[in-house]
Amino acid sequence: MESYATQNDGIFKSVCPLDCPDQCGLLIHKENGKVIKVQGDPDHPVTKGSICNKVRHMTDRIYAPDRLKYPLKRIGPKGEKKFERITWDEAIRTIADKWKKLIKEYGPESILPYSFYGNMGILSAEGLDRRFFHYLGASKLDRTICNSAGSAGYRYTMGGSFGMDPENTIHSKLIIFWGINAVSTNMHQVALAQQARKNGAKIVVIDVHKNQTGRMADWFIPILPGTDSALALGMMHILFKENLADESFMEQYTVGQQELKEHVKQYDPNTVSVITGVSVEDLLKLSRMYGEISPSFIRIGNGLQHHDNGGMNVRTIACLPALTGQWLVKGGGALKGNSGFLSFNGTALERPDLLLNKKTRTVNMNQLGQALLELDPSVLSLFVYNSNPAIVAPEANKVKQGLMREDLFTVVHDLFLTETAAYADLILPASASFENMDFYTSYWHHYMQLQQPVLEKYGESKSNVEVFRLLADEMNFPEELFALSEADLIREALDHSDNLYLKGQGYDDLKIKHYIKAERGTLFPGKLNTPSGKIELYSERMEKDGYPPLPTYSLLLEESDLPFLFVPGPNHNFLNSTFANNRKHQELEKSPKLHINIKDAIDYGIHNGDTVRISNHRGECELIAATGEKVLQGVLVSQGLWTSQPGSKQLVNTLTPDRLSDMGGGAVFFSGRVKMEKIKK
């Protein structure tokens, strides 16, 4: 059968590659070998043909005039974007020769990979690349910038990434979006909630900013950043006190019921109101709604885990459905993630056994600036792919300073000459997801999908798999480990998986059906992957790991006494730094705004549309004031990772701390403080 990529005309099934829980099924329309339209696939069981603007405009990204076509070599100072074209042979030979020399003189740990999920394809993000760096013996990267804190917290309570089936949202009668701007980041969850609302459901949004999701809600509850666990504990206090808790469910399916009941007495409404900024009346109303309305569903977002106490925030909220027995009701429960249902044999794919030195050091990706400037022995080579750390990593000024090091040999594999690539010694052009074979697993719904190439490679671009295959060959690594096709790698990941939810489905099924579903059943009755096999309201494992065994509120750690908490959240038309370079998406967002409470604005003499400077000891940023009632006093919120143009200061990560969260080694982007001033023109 002729490859989709070589067929000039037709409509072909595809998958959205973006780091988004929805992972939409797509249809790619081609004429004369080019994509003319990206459409949602109406046959996809969950996404059903609807897609966001980011994906609808994907052709602008694929055929962008500044997309990289050839390998490039730096010929000027770092950061000045002066490069010349070279061949792939020269690029691969240069990298291999440099690494062989570094390994001989300084050891393999002098080399550090840096990547994340700029492309969510499994082979692209965690395939032959991991195997290559394991065999090489490079420093390991702890990839914890996104959801690791919340995942760790949820795991302590529920045993893994297992939540409510989102398709059951239509049966819910109370839906709480907690710390998630779902309109911008999980649109099909919103569509399901809207369907439930037509059947009488109420939608509540709890967040630090009245964003698009907050404006869509029946009731928006503003909260002070980092106080989510206190609010959840205050709800538990009321549920127990007013006999709204399901004692029989807790007796059968949880451990620590009595300890928790005693523990939450200290979180009375007055105490919690002072901590959270939520009024006593609203706390009582919310708790009674949650205790009386069934089925109730909590969609736990990413935002509340980007704090010093982020893991405990999620761990605490994850306890709430157990108190009201919602896990036994269709449309009831909680959802932080569902990747546990679509797990595959990552060990077979990544081959961690190939790393001979079991004491190889690990670098946390949130502390890249520290690693490049302070680590001893030094990192002497950085290989960046699927990420743009100059923009997305915290303490951006530290990261830039590290990237400027003349003794740091940096290689960037990307579709564009990104802010990080500006500091590279070599740039390798990356193929787009539609040009690659890969498989995708959603962390929200229960469908795994196959991407077969529907386009021929752009220019001389290559996929991550191809690049690491070439490097392995040049480094004389064993062919039996690295000279594998994409189909071979997918088979290794799926055909030997012990995931019972997939019912033995593998690569051949994916190739025929385009997607396969995890047959999950229900969590209860059943046994969880916690030590007790139950929901752990009290966790002995947490106690052994040095944490409070019961859900507990703790203060943020920011060391300064600056007046404002600063939350740099996502916006509607970018996805981290992806699309931030696209003029159409910039125009849709209009400008980088700073949301300020009107009372704070009056105190500082700031009017809507003024340019304001926010700063701390890490750096400074200049944004456009948006005054009103969308945030509480003492809180500032920006949206989107705007790249700084010459003469501007728009990069919010110059202000964010590189401390690590309470658990999981996660980022604490939202736990920084700043001062604010109006810029006088």
C-alpha cells in the first residue's frame, strides 16, 4: 500500500501532537502534496471533530517561512543568530567527534540532554533518545517541569494516575474545575461539562484568576495562590461536622478516616477564610453543595501544583471524593490524569539497564540555570530537543547566562531557530509530527492513537528517532539496539506490555483502527496501587518519605517581603512557547497583559492600558495593565510565554524561582513574589 506521505491528494487520519490532555483525532486534507486544511476527526469517540485554533492554524506552522530546512553551524557570537548551512554528515560527525573527546577527557556525565513534550509522540519524547543517552552514560535529566508534583501527591492518595472517565462527565450534577483554565487547555472537558449543564449540572470554578473558564462558570470562587489545600481541608471540616460525609464508603474503601476527622477540626471556617481569601459564607455554601449534590466531579488542574506546596495541594483535593463516596457513582470522583490506563512498556523502549554507572548524576530540568553555572564537574555539552528552555525554564536570566558559556557545546534540534537555538553551536532541523510515525497516549481520555506519516519531510528535516539513529551509528553503538524502525520500537513498547486495560491490543491493532481504547472498568469495588490497596487519607508511605501522613496546609516559601504574589499562567492561543512566534497567534492575544485588582491599581496610580514594571532580585518584566476584579488584592496574573523582542522585556520567567516543589521535584512557577511600578512615559 502506498504511504500516506507520498500520496498527493486525499484526506488522512492524524493526531494532534501538542502537550494537551485532549489529544484530538484529526483529518489532514492534502492537495498537490501539501496540507490545505486541518480538521477535527468526527469519528474520534471523545474529541468528535472539534479542535482549537492552535491546531486549526497548524498549516501556518508547518509551512512557516522561518521553519528550518537544513543543519546550521554557528559562525558568530552566541545569541546573535549568525549561522551557515552545513550537511547532515558534517553535523553528525561534529557532534560525535566532540562527544567522544569530552567522554575521553571528562567522562560521559559532561553531556546533558534537555527535552520535554514539545511533541507528545512517545517515540519523539521518550524513545530512542532515552536509550541513546543511557548507553552513552550522559547525565540524567529529571523531567519534572509540568505535572510531577501533582502526580506524586495524587499517587499518595490514589496509587497512580487513575481518575474518573471523562466521558462520564455528562452524568455529573456538580462539576468543580479546580485550578484549571479548561476553556483554553482542556476544551473537550468543557464541552462535556456544558452537556451536563444542559441536564441540570452546576459548574463551579476555583482559581486565582477569573479567566475564560471562570467567566463560563455558574459560580466563580477566587482564591489566594497556594492555599488550595487549606480550602479542601476547610471543606472536609464542614463535611464531617455537618454529617455530610459518607462514613460507610470511608469504612470500606479508605484508611485513616478517624485520624483525618480529628485532624481537620483545626481547619474551621474562620481560619480557612483568612488563609484562602474565600469568605466563610462561600466556604459553607461550597461544602454543602459538595456534600449534598451527587454525582459530583472535581477536575484537578495543573496550576495549583506549581507551588512550593503543590504536591500536597493535589493530594488533599484528591481525598475529597472519598469523603462523599463519589467513586461509586457514575459521573462522580476526580480527575488529575488518566495515563495509568494507557501505560506501555517504557522499560523496553528506553532501556535504563544500558546505563552502566548506576550512580550517574541527575539534573532537575527546573534548575538548568544552576546546572550550567554551578554544577561541578561542569556540563560541557547540552543537547536540546522538544523544548525551548531559554523561554520555558524558571530563572531565565540564569539560563541565558549558562547558555552564553563559550565552553558549552550546545546542539538544538527544532523546527525553528528558537530563543534557545540562538545560543547553539549546531542547529538540526526537526520534522513535524505529521511527517513522522509515532504513537500517542492521552493523559486525560482512554484512547491511544497512531500517527502514520501523512507528509514528506520538509527540506532536510529529520525526526528525533532518525537523529539518534544517525548519532548511534556514528558513535559505533550496537546496531541491534539502535538500527530499529519506528514500527519495531512501537512493537517493543506495546507488544510486551503488562497493561491489562489494553486487553492485548498492540501495534497491529493501532495500524488497522488508528486508535485503541483502554477498557478500564470501575475503580471501586477494586484494589488500588497504594500500600493498603485503598484510598489513603492517612499515608504511612508519606510518613516514611518525610511528609505529613495527613493532608496538611503549609505556607509558600518565597523568601522576600515583596508585596505581590505573581502567577504567570497560560493564555488561550499559545502552548508554552509553541505558537508564540506566530504573528496570527500574537494578534489573537493582542498584548502581554498583567491582571491587577482595581484596588491595587488605584493605590499605585495605575490605569487600564498603562505599561507596568514588575521585578524582583531575579529580573524584571514590562507588561500592559489590565485592571478589574479578576484577581484578588495582592495577586498579579499574566498569561502566556511571550518572547522578548529587541528592546522589550516580556519574558515572565525572568521572575520565576527555580526552587523545587514539596514532592516530585516539580516547578514552583506560581510561588514567586514581585514589586510593581507604573512606567512613566
